[in-house]
Amino acid sequence: MIELKNITKAYERVTPLNNVSTVINDGDVIAVIGPSGCGKSTLLRMINLLERPTSGKIFVDGTDITAPGYKEYEIGRKIGMVFQSFNLFGHLTALENIMIPQMDLLGKSKQEAYDRAMQLLHSVGMDSRALQYPHMLSGGQKQRVAIARTLALDPEVILFDEPTSALDPTMVGEVQTVIRELAKTGITMMIVTHEMKFAREISSRVFFMEEGGIYEDGTPEQIFENPQKTLTRRFIRGLKVFDTVIDKKNYDFIGVMTDIEQYGQKIRIEKKAVYVLQSIFEELCQQILLKHNPDYKIRFAVEYSEKDDKLKVIVSYNGDLFDPENTDNVISLSILKSRITTLKYAQSPDSAFRNMVFIDI
């Protein structure tokens, strides 16, 4: 079992991981997904001490591997890593790339290392290429050798850092097949990937990373079919988002209208749809909500799905509970309803924005 307690990794200008805590159970196959730069690879590099956390602790089977004096090479015997760039030694054959680490790190004899290397090369479909050098292999073949080399050290956990991102699309499948077979063995794995279909098929658990940590943790069914959090849903569904917050009385109304227009141009929706978005903002936010309570802090968000060619507006606000359909401003409410399909009010558990209005156009 691996336990992360309050892990933070801070660089001079960016903090990719901020106070991250989680438990990785034996046998978990975890797909790590999220937008570029959200800390996915950094998380893996913390776990096998390729980088040390700025603060916090990491426990592997109860041992604090971040404690002073702990030797990095010791964790290498328990946790293996497969990189996107293969990292094979160019002057060694595929066979030698797998044999030598066994002899150097595990103290195996040459014959023992040879037998194990050939067994692993066979398991990844590379035994016929045993005597070839890396420059003679395709990207997919190199990655399969790299996986075999990692397995040769008999790790308890394997970390895959975007193992197919450097491959030609025609070679991705052969590496994914090897990883799928590994997942069936019960070995603990974490896989950073941008391949959503692959992530869903192979994992027993999914980490969606955003905002400096594990933003949502759930089963593949939950994350891909019914994500519980806003940023997860937007990422999974490939939504293009406009988001603005009104938190002062004298905000720039014209500026918001201009921003909505520019958003519409960027996602290439019809001018009529842009006008409807602007109208929703004016009638709901300006004429109904702020007239009811000038101190409301309002978040106005638009989500556009290219797949469905649909627009959705989500307006959330703090303060007293108020359903806009109960407004005294019947004219603005009538204008608003005439330009949308549905309007639904709900109370939110989020203390910062207690009220939510969902609008379909």
C-alpha cells in the first residue's frame, strides 16, 4: 500500500501539487487523467522519488520513504517506472537492456538474468528481436522492451508516464495490449494517459487531476459517466467554457457582454446564440438577481458541447436562497423564458455559491 500525506511540490513559479493526500491500495489499477500541466507526471515522480516533495510524507508498506537517510535506490526495487521516452541504453541489445539491471541490482547470475529476460521478451512479443539494438526497433517495440525491463526487477508497483504519447498512432495498440495483460495479473499500476477510452477500459480507479491535486477520485463508471464535480465533467465531455464572476457592484457590464461575444466567435456559434447568451446574462444576472440583492456574488458560466452542438448556462450565486422564478420583475423573467428551453433552480451544498440556476438553450 502507498499512502501520500499532504504532499506539496513547489517550484519557483509554479506549484503543481498542493497538499495532496490519497491511498493507493494493493492491486489498484489507477488511470491518472487531466489537462496538461496539472501535475500528473509530477505525482508519479514523487512516488518513486525521482523528485522529492517540498513537504509532506509518502509511505510505502508503512515505511516513510521521504524520511532523511532513505536511499532512493531502495524504492526502485519495489516501484518500477516506464517512461514515455523509453530510456533504453542504445549501445545494448534488447536482451542486454533487460539482463544487466537484474545482475547489477538483484545480484542474479548471467544465466538467471538471461532466462528471465527471454521469458519477459516472449511475454511482450519481442523474443525474436532479442539481439537487436534500440535503433533497429520501432517506437512500439522499444516501449515493449522498456516494459519487460521494468518487470525484470519484479516490482510490486509499476508507474507508466504516458507510455504511448511518443508513439505513432499505428503503434499505440501493441503497447496498450501489453499493459492490458499486465492489469490482469493483479499488480498495482498507475498510468498517466490522455487516451480516455484506454483509461476507462483498463482501470479500476481514476484520478482526475486539476487545481493542484486529485480533484476527483472514483471508479471509471463514475468519472466517465457521472462525474460529480464541475471541472471533471467539463474535461470528460470536452466542453468549451466561458466563466466569469461578478463580485462587485460597479462591475464592467459592457466588458462582460464583449467577452461573451468573443467567446461565441471563438467557438464559432451563430450570432443569434450569442445574442441569447447576452440576453440571459442581462435579464437574469443584471435585472433579476442584482435587483433582488445587490450584494450577490454571481458566477456566470457557459458550456458548449461540440459533440451535441448544445449550449448550457449555469449561474450560481451566494447570499440568501432565492429562486429567480419568484422575482417581482415579471417582464425580465418573461423575456428570459421566451429565449430558453428550460430553467431549473437548485440549492447547492457549496457555501460560496448556495444558489444554482441551470439553463438549456
